[in-house]
Amino acid sequence: MSKWKNSQLFKDRITVSNYDMLIRELTAAIDSGTSDLTALLFGTQTPDLYSNHGTYKLGHHNYCAGLSSERYTEKRLCKCMYYRNSTYSKRCGKCALQEHFDLIGDYKITDYEVPAFYYGDGIGKIDLIISMDTVHYATEVKPYKGNSESLLRMIAEIMTYTEGYPPGTYKKAIAFFEKNQDNGEKTAQQKEFETVNPALLTLLEKADITIFCFKEINGSAYQICKL
């Protein structure tokens, strides 16, 4: 199957200048129904299916050889968070990143980098699967440093990456850190949430998206808190 090229993804249209307008546009598409929402998110009502869909299983990742450098990236953060809090955590002793994220509380990280259902240029993977019992949240994550993406961008990303999955497979979620652990300052996402646009809250409700926050506890661990 050839790779579908698409330059009209909704998530890539989001800027500060059109922020409020796009909140309304996405909300209206949800109200209009599945076909209109798909067309808005992808720029077409018939995106190609992810080429390898059907072979992936929850918990597919089961080996980590450790990181070879200290370069900080969002993907490496999610990888670290998964392995540090799984049965493979002993492998984190090889990690050169030295940013270990121990989690406490009821929510668990059960997978990372899960393929999107639809496949195409500009469509990434689901960052983390956060689970409680049998409920699995497909979660778009932003790291605590080096990222200033908006909540709307996060919402659009997770809606794009989960679109097409059968109902009940995943609940949609976004997650961000409360503070930058390097300097103690609030993250861009936390600041936006504290002064959130009421229209964005309406969008979150209609899209059935859960918000999680990683809150540092006693300087040595994080708790995944549902906001």
C-alpha cells in the first residue's frame, strides 16, 4: 500500500491567530457527525488504513537496551516512563538519559508509541497508553521542557491518531507536566489550563477527552492525576 500524502491535517493548521476559530470549527464537526469530523481531521473522508493495522497488540514493547545518548526528546521521555514503570524496569540501569520517572498511584503506563489507526504523512503514534484496570487511555503527552504546544494541538493530535479504532478500544486523553523539573516553573500547558478558554472545555467534553497531569511528589516520583 502506498503511503498517503496529506498536507491538510487539521492539527497542522493550528496557530495562535486562528486558535479560537479552530476550536469552534472542531466542535462543530463533532456535532455534525463522524464523516464531517473525519474530513476535518484528515482533509478527506477516506484516509488510507494504517498498513500494518491488526498486527499490533497492547503491551507489544517488551525490550529496552537502554539509551545511547543523553539527548532529550519526547519519544525518549515516553519510552523511559514506560520501561521505568514496567516489569522491564531493571533495564533502566543502562539509560544514559538519567531522567527516571517513577510513578505512584492507581494509573499505570501500559504501553508507548502505539500506531495510529490511520496512516499518512504527518500522522504520528500514540505517545502513551495510561491504564486503570481494564480502561486504556490513548494519551498525547507533552514533556516538561522544550515544548510549548497548545492544548488544542494536543486535542487534535489524539483525535487524529485514535480516529478509526473500534469503539471501546481506547479512551482519548491528553497529559502534561505541572512543572518543569529543571527550574520549577509551570509548563506552557499547565499555564493554559489554569486560564482555559470555556469553549475549549466544551470541546473536551464533546470529544470525550480526559486530561491528565503529571504532578511531582516529594521530588522523587510522579503521580498521574486526572483533572
